[in-house]
Amino acid sequence: MATVERWTGIEVRALREAKRMSIREFAAHLGVSERMISKWEAGRENIRPRPVNQAALDTCLTRSDADTRARFAHLVGDSLVSDAQPDLHPEPIGSDRIKHPRDGSDMVKVEGSVFLSGPSNEPVWVPEFYLDAHLVSNAQYAQFLAATGRTPPQRWENGRYPEGLADHPVVFVTWYDAAAYAEWAGKTLPTSQQWEKAARGTRGNVYPWGDQPTPAKCNVRENGVGSTTPVDCYQSGISPYGVYDMCGNVWEWCSTETRHGRYELKGGAWTSLFDRATPSSFNDAAATMCDDDTGFRCATSVEALDTLLSDRHGR
């Protein structure tokens, strides 16, 4: 992307609107206060020095999808969008990205290696696998319901998710609901160790983004959002493998059974205190538990994915 000398209030507002974010979501996205964004957009903020690092805003646009970039270019002209059209989704180190043929989800490859696990950073070997880059959304879960006839979650009316929440994570799902979706999609729920490795990387980061405690990089109670956020909202908080929301937004069901009828939950939620949302933290619940801050994502082995792709192409 072309170098931007400075982001004006008009450009900041255009980027936020192009990404279809509220001021609250955008402020959390960049790790600054809502007041700062409001003043900046209104042109009342002295932005020398700029309140947001230049690279943060540049990355915010560069990692946007093509539709967002087109909306932004329409709002401010195309002077900030290079003719070369850079890679819209730079690959995180050590991962490959694919689109799953069954549910269309973006998945990233996590190589087989040792990683530092749990609060004590115990070395653990985990074979290679693929993991959903995003939580399963309401829109994706609706496709599953249409295909299977399974009962919709609470607060869905006439079989439809609440308006405006298509790209928010599905909630009010039990472990059985999550496992049924995974089976339908030709996947599994991740083990707790698979999930934690994808969140922390091989070096055992305390948080997905590193070791600095930065609540603004995720949807936790301290931020005051008070609800779920879109599954691609917190780009500054992604893990080393490019996985979103591994700290905050919703708790995630895993396949690891802690004792009969209970399974591990990972990642914390919008209802959680930041300290409770670290990837190494332990939590579990009865498989029948169903709440407004609990969802899931899926995993698959490399072999299972290859088989599914081969079947699809008739080989």
C-alpha cells in the first residue's frame, strides 16, 4: 500500500465506516479510547504526534477484504490504495490458509511441533492440524440448521439469528450442538492442546499477540462492549498463526473431556475479566451448559481434509 503521510479525521472515519464498525468497536480494534476516535474524526484532535501508530492504521486497511478496500476507496478516493493491490491477507509465519470445502470457513495450518503448554509452560508435542481462523458465526450455523433441521439456539426467532449479528459468533450452544456442527462440516472440535498451541505459538506467548497485557486487543469485560463482536473484529489481537478471538469474545468448547460429561472451555469471553481470558487458563463445564457467552470453532487433521478434498473432486 502507498505510504500515508498522515491519517486525517475524514480518512479515519471513512476507514471505520468502510469496515462497518461502531466507534466503540473501532477504538478497541486500534487499542485507543472511544473519545480519541470521536475527537479525531471530528478534526478536533492534534495528530502530531498521531495517537495511533501509522503502521496500525496501514495494517488495518491492508488486512481488510476487497469489499472494505473498495468502500474505503469510494469514500476518500483511491490515492491511499496502491495500484499493485498487495496481498489482502498476509500469511502469518508458519501457517498455510485454506477455505474449507464444506462450510466455507478460512482455516490455518498449525505445523506439528513442541509448544509450551499451560501455566507452567510444559513442553508438549502436537501433530500438525488445521484450525478455523474465526469462530463459527451465526450465518454459518444457520446453514448447518437448514441442512440438518436441528433446533435453533435460544433467542433465534422463527429459526433466524438476531438481526445484524450474521458475523457474530453463534452462542447458546451446548457441547453437543458444537460437536454436531463439527461432524456435519467434516471436522472435529479442537483438543485443548491444539487450541492452546494455535493461540500461543511455539514459544508460549502469554497472550495471542505476545506477552504484553493489552485488554484493548480483545473483547473482555474491561472494555465495556457488553456483547459479542464480529468474528474478525480484533485484528490487532490475532495469534501467531493468524487466528482471531483466542482471548475474549466467547468461551470455546473443546473436545477434551475433563471428567464424565464435562469438557474444557478456552479463551474467555466478553463477560470475562481479562486475567481470566489468558489462553493457558483452565475452565470446563457440563456438556449441556448453554449460555450467551459460549461458542466454538472447529479443527481438522491434514489427512481428513485431504480426504474431503479428494472426495469432492471425485478422486
